[in-house]
Amino acid sequence: MTHVVFGCDDELKLLPLTFIVSDYKFRDYLRDRQHPAVEVMYNDLVERQGLLWLYSSILAVLPRLLPELVLIWIKNRSRKQYWPYFDYKALFECSLLEIRRKFDILQD
């Protein structure tokens, strides 16, 4: 759902963007990261692709991504209304444009 609402298909950008504009924060991610199912997925990824591939992929895009994330953080640090990460079902009745306007998501 967040991929569509945030207009983002880049996983490395989506996670920090989620922390910035939603009520799902880094502490929630760390808690969820401890879940056995997440551990299985992570281990499977590392087994298939390799740890070197995973971290080199992240490091390859980080220089390009970091300035954009800092800018998003600056624009959103005084945000008063966060995107409801877990409680979003009521928003199914709204259009995508209404949702983006209501939460000021990706607005210049």
C-alpha cells in the first residue's frame, strides 16, 4: 500500500520515507526485525544473493539517495499528521489524490 500512496518503487527509499511520513518509526522496524518470519526472509535473501551483494547494492545507491532523503526529512520534520501505517483501511474510501493531500505526501 505504501508503494502506491508514496509513489515509490525503490525499497531503499521507501523504508526511510515510511519512517519520515508515517506513524511507523525506526523503533517499530527494529522490533519487527526480530520476528522469526522476517529473519527467515532476510536469511533467504542473504543465502540467495550473498551478504556482499546486499550491502554493496545499498552502498552503491546511498550517495544518490541520501540528499533526497535529507530534503524529505527537512520538509517533513514539523509534520503534524502522519500516514497511519497500520490503521489505513478507512482510507480505502478515499481517492489516491485525497489521501496524498490529506497527509501532504510528496507535495512540493
